[in-house]
Amino acid sequence: MKKRKWLIPVLVIMVLLAVASIMLISGMNQNTADISGTGEVLRGNLSAFVTANGTLVEKEKRDVYVDTPVRVTAILVDKDMPVSKGQAVLEVDLTDLKSQLEQARLNRDSQELTLKRVRDIGNTQSLESL
């Protein structure tokens, strides 16, 4: 009889532990998100924007040399001023370059006319020799 007295409490404790374990395991499964599944695939643009503060350090530093001297008329940024892509940083006076370009165009037009005359003379002389 004494054997049976301790057997019942042990069985009750084991049953309680089993029930508690089952409840704990099922509770864990309910809290986890189900990430499996399928969804519709859509075509389109995906864009994301990141805003941050910091200091820009160049990877490569280049000096700019201009063959034709130009006059800088205005510097549009200050030291350590933020700039964006495509932003103008200075203005130059292109008056001399524009006049040189116009002179070069006039010279080209004159040379084209001279070439045309020489070709016309050459065609006329070859016709006379026939």
C-alpha cells in the first residue's frame, strides 16, 4: 500500500508537467509569425531615400587646367559649404572664347568657299580637255 501512496502524487505531477509543456509549446507557436507563403509579384520602380549628416571626403582630388585663359567672374560657394550634383560653383567670362569661336567659324566658311571654287575650276578644266 505504501508503494501506491507515492505513485499517485508522482503520476499527478507528471501529468501536470505534460500539460504545462504542451501549453508552453503551443503558446510559442502562436507568438511566432508565419513567414512562409506566396504573394503577387508586381513590376514597378522601387525607390528609397536616405538622409544623413556628415563630411564629404574626396576619393580623388584633381586640379583643373584650362588651355585658354578665362576670367572667373564669380565664385558661387564658400569654403565648407554643401553643394549638390550639377550645382554651379563658379561663373566665368566667355566673351573672348565666344569671339574666338565665331572667328573660327568664319574662317571655316571662307575655306569651304575656296575649296568649292577650286573644285569648280578643276571640273571646268577637265571638261575643256574632253
